[in-house]
Amino acid sequence: MGQSSIFDKLLEEKTVFKNKEILRPSYTPKELPHRKKQVNEIARILVPALRSETPSNILIYGKTGTGKTVAAKHIGRELEEKGEELKVNCSVIYLNCKVVDTQYRVLAHLARHFDKDVPLTGWPTDQVYKDLRDALDERKRVVTIMLDEIDKIIGKSGDDILYNLSRINSDLERAKVSIIGISNDLKFTEDLDPRIKSSLGEEDIIFPPYNADQLRDILTQRAKKSIKEKVLEDEVIPLCAAFAAQEHGDARRALDLLRVAGELAEKEGERITEEHVRKAQNKIEIDRVVEVVRTLPTQSKLVLMTIIKLYETKNDSLTTGEVYETYKELSNHIDIETLTQRRVTDLISELDMLGIVNAVVISKGRYGRTKEISMSVPIEEIREVLLEDYRLSGLEGYKPSIQSTFDNDV
């Protein structure tokens, strides 16, 4: 018998899941509850592709977790399958502009999809565009390009990419292209060149938020395929749906809650209960904050570390003046540029907007006004993330001297 693996015991543990992947946002189901109207609208616009005609361009809007991406991918899959059946060359290409975030990268990814040997950096953009155009025109085909989170690329690279893609049909002889833009931001087209706006937004489709009953249906559909029978208590799905309905009807949040609740139950070797959902809600929120903190600029991290150091010593709300005096001490200790008090106050306001600290303006009578600052999130997890930044690592174990200061610089 072979040597036992560290995974053997873990593999023997009972699992509550049949297929956990079905509870992830990346999964595309065969049926989409409560999105029949939107799916039919998009399909009606894209059906000319099956006749080798050019479909209109579409802009799909809706908040996070309203089913935009999953509906677009579902329709794209069906379009390609029907194209194969009818022997019509229909290609659907999905790109997330949060990842493929420059004009060059978008064009290069599209060209590489059609087997063009384009490097992911280094060529003139015009050359990449020409290669893409040539690749498309090699045969008669209709290509639908889905640009998810399209507003992200506009914010980073301007609207050049949309200008090039919206005019590409006039440069093609055999192929035809249509664009589907997907966005959480209803206003992102306001800053576009009017010509691009009119060619891109030929058809607009809005995905409204789900209500609690609709979220319950979605979770029930997914749970049947993803979770074993008799491990899910009756109140779990309604509670996941209720929590997610409060977050503007976000199906992604509802699915995450159910999946994380299942993972917590599995660790404890129990059925999935209402208590696991409440723990999952807390864990997801902490994970979100941790991810936000991880991506903060170093100066914001230093201000946050200052607040944590003071809060641990004083265990009471702090004033802006106290934070600034200690911030100066810490920045000197690790040899980082010291910002002005006004700038540090602005950074505190940003941390407040992100929900990491709570900063309330109060009056100190003749001393003027200040902000009372307290922590809104668990300190332990946040401190660990801050110390991951090598520039802040010198603050581990450092105890600042506390100075009580009133200030009127809010």
C-alpha cells in the first residue's frame, strides 16, 4: 500500500456539495429564471447573424448581480450552437474589460482568437488593427464581440477602442461585426464621442434588480444541482435571498452566501443552517474589506495603520489631530514622505467612504471642529493585510507615543 497523503483524510470527509461550481458567478445555466424578456430581446437583435447579416450593436445595463453577463454568455452559446446547426459561421467572443483593459490588448486578444500571431504588447496599434481586420475577412463570418464592464476600458483608455470597433464594418468586405457592451454604469456613454454613442447604442436593454422571491427561485434552481439532498435546512434559501435583496437584488451575492454557508457547514460537519448564512454574510463582508485594503495606496495604508495603532492603545474614538500627530511619528519611523494634515484628513474621508473607518464631524466648542474616528471593521484581519506591504512591515510591534490634540482641520 502506498504512502498516505495529507489529502486522504480530507477526501474522506463528508461534503454537502454535489457540484460547488454551479454556485459560482462564472457558471452559465441552461435556463435563466426571470430573465426571459431580456434574453428574448437580445436574441431578437442577434438573429440576423444566423442569416449572415449584421446585427445591431447593443448596450446592456444593470447593477452588479442582475444577470447581464450570464444572459449574454447564455445567448452567445446558443447562437454559436444554432450557427453550427445551420452551417452559418457565427463566432461569439467574450472579453472582460477589467482584465483586458487597453485598446491594444482588446485588439490583440481578438486577433489571437482568429489565430493571428500578435504579441500582447509591442506592436503599433494600427498594425494590430490591420491583422484583426485581415483575420476577420479571411472568410465570410458574423462575429459578435461582447465587452463586459465596457465602462472600465473607457475610463482607462478613452473611447478609441470603441471608435475602431464601431467603424470596422466599413473596412471589411466579407465579415460582419456587432458589439455588445455590458455595463453597471447607466451614465458611462455621456462622455463618449457622439458618433460612437449613436453607432454603439443602437439598442439599449436594461436588467432590473431581482426581488427576494426571484432570488429564491434562482437559488432553488442552482441548489438542486449543486447541493446534496437533506443537508439544506428550509430557512437557508429564503435568508440568502433576503440578505441579497437588501443589496440591490444581487444574485451574485445570493449565490456567494449559499456557497460560503455550505463551506462553513462542511467544516463543522453539519447541515447548512440559518446560522451558517449569518456567518457567511459576515465573512463575505470582511473578505470584501480585506480586498479593498490590499489595493489601497501606501499612504492610505499608513493612515489606516495609524488609526489601528491609536485605537488599540486608546480603545476609544480618535480625533483628526491625534491621528495626524501619530501619523507623522510613524512616517518618520519607516522613512516615508509625510503628507500635510489637509491631505491626511482627505485620506481619512476616503477610508470613511469605503466603510473601513467611521469619521463623524463634531464640534469642540471654542477649539473648533474635528472628526471623531473609529474602526468599522475587525482590526486583526486588517492589520495583517497592512503588514503585507513591505513599506509598512517596520511598524510591526511598534508602539507610538500618544498625544491628545484638539484641531479644527476637518
